[in-house]
Amino acid sequence: MTPSSEVDAFVEEGFDGFVDDLRTLVAQPSISATGEGIHDCAELLVSLTTDYGFDTAEIVDTAGHPAVVARAFVDGDPDNDAPTVLVYGHYDVQPVAPEDWETPPFDPVIREVDGRELMYGRGTVDNKGQHFAYLCAVRALRETTGLPVNVTMLLDGEEESGSPNVMDAVEARETELAADVSVNSDGPVDESGRPTVVFGNRGILVVGIEVRGPNADLHSGHYGGAVPNPIWELTQLLATMRDPDGRITIDGFYDDVAPVTDADRELLGHIEPDPDALAAKLDIGGFDDGPGDTFLERTLYYPTLNVNGFAGGHGDEGFKTIVPSRAAATIDARLVVDQDPDDVYDLIADHVEAHASDRVSTTVTRHASMDPTRTPVDSPYREPIVSAVADGWGAEPVVKPASGGSAPYAVFTNYLGVPHISVPHGQRDNNQHGPDEHYDLAHFEKGIRTSARVLRAVGEVAPVA
């Protein structure tokens, strides 16, 4: 029997127990926005990680919700010479509206749908089920072939709120979090159903802009045409930030953008969507112009400035003939490697100051940010991890140089100085963040097998100088 088949046999035999323990974890509320159940869930994870073969586990306080750090050592020896894998996950979840769920969100149930066994509950796939797969992998390795690497888990309590304080935990436990490589599993697999291996993500900066005009809404007949309208002022201000060709016109916005490498272009060539088919699916007439030659170049390698929402005046049923007193917009900038959210915020603030009308009051508010990160696709961990995922999942993975979304993984690459690779396990139709979130138990089982192989693969990589 091969080492992998030993692990697989153990996972198959113990899978019902893994599912039961996952249900216990999902049943514990841990709502990021309100803090409901957060500390109880952190305590539960300390207990679970210890039960599943970790040698130490502790709650690490931050300025916000606490993190959990658990460590598993080869042969139980903290002074061994084996490589270390840092596994990131988050135990906090999105808020719920129970009336929108078919069954209570924190009373997980398993239902068979179209021949699939699905566990329903908030956090099943985002992210409790996916990081719990690594606990199961550690137990399976401990009980069969032995743990081939040291495993450190960092479980964030604030990812669904933008991870504003994860750095507190990292700085407080920097020595304990030292590793050779970091990995995580979050989000869905590729649309094709094949697994995915991702080497980076864009960062994000969220900014609010508010324009205030008259001290109250005014009669548009008596005052319109003379008193400045904040909605017009704000739309004109936003228009100065982007030219008709889709290029952002804020001075310096593209200064730190690195060119697309040949190695990355080669990967993109294998995964580029058909633009006509994608446009038809989205029911749009075409795509924006702007920097980048292809859809994925624009969404992965170039920064964007996106208007999330716009508020002002009267937009409800009927009409209200006013000059409104205020208007506000929220924008996000998706940032690429080498861009710094602090610098980009300063560029936006300077642009607003230079272009805003002095007839109104304009303020800029910084809401949240995450740094971008990207591990080079020629990393020595690429081929071993890709092969491990293919073997564990039973399908060749889609390899992506980056994702367009944002996550806190730059804390590992930029601060701890280790490469980071993502291997999501969720199925595409998981309803994460929405009602009736659910996790396909077949994906859970594949995730455990895959995680065990990824850990073993890291142990076989020669030390990186």
C-alpha cells in the first residue's frame, strides 16, 4: 500500500467522524460583523486542533477579534529540521438573515440534492469546512505514514471584515509563524469543475467621497440653476478620474504597475475565457477598454477604479423636485503587485483636492485596504503542489498566476517573506455569503486527501536558499 493510499483509506474510514466534527464547528456561530460567538468559536478551535493532532494551540488576542494559532511538529519534536507549512484560514463568518434560509443557518443539516450530499449552514464552505480539511489531513497523516512537515495554522477571526487586525497576531507570534511556504483553501474551484492552484491576488482600497452643498434640500424651481447641485458636482469629479478609453487619469496611478511576464502570459493563454461567450453570458454588449490586451490581463494585472455605489437626492417611487444637500459615492481600487494602498489613497486624495469645486464641501474617507501579493509562478513549490493537487483531486488543476479578488495573504509574502499558494476546495454553487450556504461533502473529502498530499509535497522540496 502506498503512503497516499494509506491516507485515503484512513480518510474513508473516518470520514463520518470528520463530518460530525465539522457540523459541530459550523453550529457554533462566529459572526464577524457583530462578534456573536467569536470567542466561543476560538475556544472550540483550540480544542479541535488539539484533538486532531496539533501539539500546541492558543488564542492570540488582537485589537479586534482574536486569532487562533496551532502547531503540529514532526514526531512531536519542536526542534526537528523538517520544513514548515503555514496554513491560513478564517473562522469568522458573514451575517445571516435566518428568515431567508430553508433551515437555520447554525443548525447544519445534510441534504441529498441531485445525487450530491450537501451540508447546509453558515460557514460550511467559507471557511470552516475548507480549513478544517487541513486538521483532518494532519490527523490522517499522524495516524498512518507520519506527519512529513511541521504544520502551523493561523485562523483569523476577522477575514469577513477585511482582516484589519491579522497583523497584530502575526507580529505577536512572528517566531512561531516562521515557515517555508504558506497555503490556504478558500472559495470555489474552477468553473470547469477542475481544482485550482492560485499564486496571488489583487489588493484593494475602499474610499468614500462625499460632497455637501446647501445646508438642506432646496426647491429646484426656486434655487435650481443657481445653487450648486452636489450630485452634478460629484459626477463631474468622478468623471475626471477616468478617460473615455477606460484608463484611470489620476496622476501616478499606474507608476508602480509591473509588466506582465512571459511566464505569466503563458499560463494566461491556457485559461483565457472566450470574450464573446463571456459577454453573452453576462448579457452585455462588450467589455471596457483600458490597459491590458485580454480579459485576464485587465482583471489580474492592472489596477482598476470601480464605483461601488452612489447615493444622493430622491430615488424612490414618484418624484421630488429638489436640489439635494449632499451626494456620496464609494469606490474601490483593485491594486496589483508593487502598488501600496497608502500611496494610492494619497493619489486619490490629491486628485480630489485638485479637481473638486470650491462651491461645495468635498471630503474623502478611507474605509479599508488589503495589500496585493503574487508568488512567482516559477516557484520551486509550483510543480510539487500542482502534482499533489492533481493526484488528490483526480483531475489536472487549473493553474492561475493570480486572482482578481482580494485577501490578506500579503501578510505572509510581504511581512513573513514566504511564498503563498491557494488551493480552493469549494464547489461553484456554494452560496457563500448568501442564504443556504452549503458544502459538497465530496469536495470536503477530496479537500482532505488533497491537503494531505500538499503537505507531503512540501516536505519533498529542496530547501530554498
